[in-house]
Amino acid sequence: MAVEPSSPPGASPELTGLARLWADLAASGLQPDLLRYASHALMFLVLAGAIWAGQLNLQLIDSLAAKARVQITAPAPPVEPTVEAQSPQLALPAQAPNFASLPALSANGQLTRLADPHTLIPMRGRPSVITYTVQKGDTLFGIAEKFGLRPETVLWGNYFTLKDDPHLLYLNQVLNILPVDGTYHYVTEGNTLEQIAKFYSVTPQDIADWTGNRLDPDKPALAPNTWLVIPGGHRELQTWVVPQIDRSSKASRNNNFGQCPGGYTGAIGDGVFTWPTDNHTLSGNDYSTIHHGIDLRAREGAPLYAVDSGVVVYAGWNDFGYGNLVVIDHGNGWQSAYGHLSQWNVSCGQSVFRGNLIGLAGNTGRSSGAHLHFEMRFNGGYVNPWNVLP
């Protein structure tokens, strides 16, 4: 019987497969590099697995949180009314309340009321007359605008104070402020509602129905020495002005201290006007039916100029509110007037030419501050200076 030969004692067993490959690598000296690369690859796999597992956990957490939110915000089941809830309660308003006007918590935890312009007081208005004290810089037009009234209403509400003249306004003066546009009437003995209504071009019912007058609409009885608001009432304004002065005619009498006697000849204008001041902006009252000129900005002592050539027909003090006044007749139907001067530099009958110095700006007469009151007249009528100045 044949017997297979065996390996001699002490000999290494024959290597196969991966073992032979590893032995060949070791024999070639690549075993240390292979171990290093293998350890790096293993660490990379471990790290990649950890990242993948973390992403799975985050997705699971988001899913659970979404389910929890759905459960929290789910509407609660309706609660059946109890006996107490069915007990009598105060009547609710027909309209839903305006929660925007309710107090709210501020950042510091204090109660603050939110702004709501729709309040009852402005919408309701006021039926009675109030007073206002004139402040520095006030003008008749500014006061009227402040209270939403026409300038005429302020004059008509203060006739005994202002005499229909805006220049009678002064600092700390107390004015009546009517609640609506109209007039203010002082009732004297013998006045009737019909007479008053006719004078102010309204109906008796307009006066009787105004709640601030406290009259019985069915049987209104007037009490002497009381005041009535006349809503929508109006009347002719009493104007206090310098009369038209003709250079060629002798005045029968002087109407004021500075009026010249007349009978002059001299320079004639060409109807082309320049500015009377270096500053061309408004400083107070504008031109209107109750203010026949414009108040131009001019500091105390600023130079004033003739707007066109002509002859001086007024130079001096004026009692009608203008203070120191100069009037120039331009010989072609035009006249120009310069009021509130601190001084005048011309004399009666003197010929002046366009751009000549005629005086200095001031604050004389019925004035609330230094400026020039400037008027233009043509054939006896007033013309808005803005329409003729360059």
C-alpha cells in the first residue's frame, strides 16, 4: 500500500489564498504601509456611520415635535354651558368692541393706551365759545387756521377788541374763538331774533337751533347783555384805511398827521415795479379781503425802496394802524404804501425814482414785530401786490 509523503519535521506548512498574499507583502516590505492605510480607512468608515446615524436621529426628533405641535394646537372640544353660565348677564353691545383702543402691555410691563384718532370729542365738536391768548409770532391768519376758521370769523368774534383790523392784534391779547364760521352778536335791549338774523343774512331758526345759544327753538327769548353765536352769519367789514390822495389836488383838510397838502407835480412811473425790500418772503399776514396788503419780512432798520418813480403824498405818522407811513403817487393811476417804518427818509412833494431809499423798516403802529406792510392801489382800488411784483 502506497503511503503519501508528509512534511519533514520543523518545516512550515504550505500557505494558500490570503495568507500567501499577506506573506508576499511582508516579504516585499509593504506590510507597515498597508496597516497604516487600513487603519485610516477604518476610521473614515466609523466617522461616516456616526454622521448618518445623527441625521436619522434629527429627522426622528423633528417628526415627533411636529406631532406634538399638532396635538397642542388642536381645538378643545366645546364645553356644554353650565347652570352658572346661563344666569342673566348684562346686555352686550350691538357692535363688536374696538380692541385696538384698549390698553396694552408695554415692553416694561406697564399699561399703555394705543393711539386711536377716532375719539368722541373731535367728532362731536363744541357748541360754546372759548378764549385764546395771543402768543409771540401769532397772526390773525395763523390763529384762524389753528382753529379751522376763516380769518373774518376771528375778526367778527372780537369786534370790540380788533375793530375789524388785523393790525390790532398784540401779544397776550385774549380773543374769543367761535366754534364755527360766523359772527358773534352782543344782544342789547330791544333786539329781536328776526332783526339779528336779517342783519347777518341767516334765518332765525339758524340762531335758535345752535345749542350753545341755549334758546328754546320753539319759543326763543333773548336776554339783553348776552352773546349769540350766529352760525354762517356775515357782515360788511369796517375798514380803517388811508384815503386815496391825489398829487395834483389840494387836500381840503388833513385826514391824518402825515398826509401832505397836495398840489404837486413831479416824477411819473412807467408801471414796471421792483421789490420794496431785499427779502422777498412773507412774514405775517397775506393779501385778502380783510388785509389789503402783504407783510414782507424785514428786520428792524432794513432799507426800504420805492417800487416805481413818483411823488410822495404821505410821509409821517398814521393813526389807522400803519404807524410811520409813506405813500407814493406814481402819476399813472398807481399808488404804493409802506407801513410800520422806524423812520421815513422822504418829505411831502418830493420826487423819488425806482429803487430810491425811502425809509427803514420798523415795528410802529399796530404791528406784532418788525416787517413792512406793503400795499398797491390802482385808481382807488386795492391790487394784490403779488400780481405786480417781479
